[in-house]
Amino acid sequence: MLPEPPSSKKRRFRGLNDQIILEANLPDIAIAPIVSSDQQRNWRHLFSSRGWLICMTHIGYNIALVLSKVVINPPPLPITVARLEHDGGKTVVDPSFFFHIFLYQTNSFKFALSDNPLTNSDYTLAAVMPHSRDVVLWSRDKEWTAIGCKIIRWSSNIAFYKGDLYAVGIWGKVVTFGKPWESHLSTRKVVANLKIRGIPPLGSMYLVELDNILFVIRRRILLDKRDGKYKTWNFVVWEVNVESTETKQTKNLRDKAVFLGHNSSFSIKAKGCKPNCIYYTDKTNVGVFDLRSGHNIEDLYVGNSSLGSCRSHLWVESSLDNSGY
């Protein structure tokens, strides 16, 4: 998905295989006004998970199927989940703060769908709140519910794997919270600890399922002294055995290609794309990294890939088959 101005309802999708650009309009989002500017009120931030777009505006958001009129409307995230500060034992909530979060803290929000709502009605949406680090869950017949256990500090990504909710932190600790709506979800179990060094380490961590195996991928960045911007340097991949907690580093993605994005990361069979490669986005580039050679082999886009703090390129997998956009 190509970046657009923050207030635009239009989104453009470029097919990876055929390079055809399709246009779609986002659905309207009904929310209470929080700021005076109509333009700011309509700003949207998008996440993706299992082929669906998660569209958030201030404290409201929709899930909209890409290029479709199918729309799911969960209730707004509960305002009590975002605990801002305490005054005499009471939680003080400033509604305008949600706009501050929207502008500057959206990269800290994380969303993950357990299943594709088109094919499985028994799905769960998980969300991580940026300040409280609370993990909250929602499904069709339930309200937003905090699981009673905070996400690991400096969490980098969350994902569902074999029905269980997982999270990875920037230092490489991988934890599972178990299956949604089960009583033991209030505790977390460490399944891997890669012990990444750095205070904090530069880069991002991702969780990807590939051939029914959980992989952890680290994107390492370096400062380019020529223009003063941080850019992707390389990637390191580990295969995780969640039962034995054993990990091993690998450069073999089989016949798959991996797509790494801000909120959603996934693998597909390399049809129309390069096998054993990582397709990634950052603020200056959309590129292809060959894992075996350890080099970036293609730049799909070079330049400023974001419009302000809220827009960037976004990988969106097809929700109907095993192909990517």
C-alpha cells in the first residue's frame, strides 16, 4: 500500500507481481470530535493483519477488508485502558491526549488478528496500548478485556502462532500469553531469549510463521553519515522451537519470501517474488534483502517513504489466497 496524505480517504495498492495500481476508499469512522480541526479529526493511521486493514482515528477505529466493502466495527478502545497519570489515586484522562498518541505514539500501538474473519468467525483481535503496555482482546461476542498481564517492556511486535498470542521485545525475549480467553492468559511464559545487546539495540524485531514454525527476525540499522539518516543494514533470522525453547540461526527460508512491516509480518510461497528473500520497508527505502548472500539486491522504492509521522508504505497480504500486495 502506497503512502497518502494523513487526511485522505483514498488508498492505492500496487500489486507485487503485476505492478498494477488499484485505488480504494477507506470507510467512514464515526467518532466523537476531540480536536477543533476537521482535517486533524479525519487523520487516519493504518495497520494490517491477515489481509485486513485496521484503521484507527483518535480513539476509534475500524477493520476493513482491503478493496472490499466488508467492514467490521468493534467498539472503541476503552478509555480506561490508556492510563495516563495518577492524581491522588485516581486515573486522570485527558481526551486530547489521544490525539497526541495518534500523532506521535502510533508506532507503539500493535494489533494482531488470530484468524481471517472471512474464513473463521471465531477470531480474536489483540491490541497493545502504548503507555500502559496493557494487552487487550476483543471478539464478536465479548467486550474489550485486558488479559491482566502487561506486554514485555520495549515490545517490538505481537503475533498469533498456532492460536497462541506471542510477543517479542527489542532485546530478543520472546514470550507467549497462551490462547485467547483462557484463564492462564494472565501469565506469560518465556520461550526464547536471544539476548540482543545494545542500550537500546538499533533496529526492530519481528515474529513470522513459516511452514508452521515460528521465526524471529531482527532488522539491524546503521546511521548513514552522508545524509544523517538511519537505514537498514542487514537481517538476522532465528528459528524458534517454542516447546523446547531452543533457537538456531538460519539463512534458509525454504522456497518462501518474507514480508516485514510495521505491524504485520508474513511469509508466502515465492511466486512472482524472490525466494529466500526479505521484503522490507523503512522510512527511506522499500527493498529486497537476499538472506543467503547477506546483501540488499533490489530497491523497490528509494526516497522518503512516509508522509509525516503517520504514513508509510504498508505490506498487505491477500486475505483470499497466498499472495501478497
